[in-house]
Amino acid sequence: MGWGKGLGVVEPRGVERVEAEAIYEQGRDAVVSVLLALSAQNERLEAQVEKLTARVARQDERIATLE
């Protein structure tokens, strides 16, 4: 599914201008659905970055004890 179909589905890639305009042309509900989906995706990615950052810090600490 793409951006304009199945509202709320956000593909894990950037959106081209043509796609953004197609979403806009679908109206307010489509735009709001995509924005909400992007916001949810951003929250998930922020949580993942936080976990991975902590994991790297722990690994760095382990490596430091081996040096």
C-alpha cells in the first residue's frame, strides 16, 4: 500500500513531492491520517534509537574494561 491508499499506512521511506501532493488532494482526513501515522512511526523510531543508544553505551563500557 502506498501513501494515498489505505490511509494511515506509512511506508518506511521518504515521500516524494508528487506523493505528498496526491495525499493533499485527497483532503483533510487523508492529510491528518498520514500525519498521525508519521507521528506514531516517529515515536517508535525514537524509542528504538533510545534503546540502541543505551545498548551501544553498555557495549562501550564492556570494551573499555577489556582494554
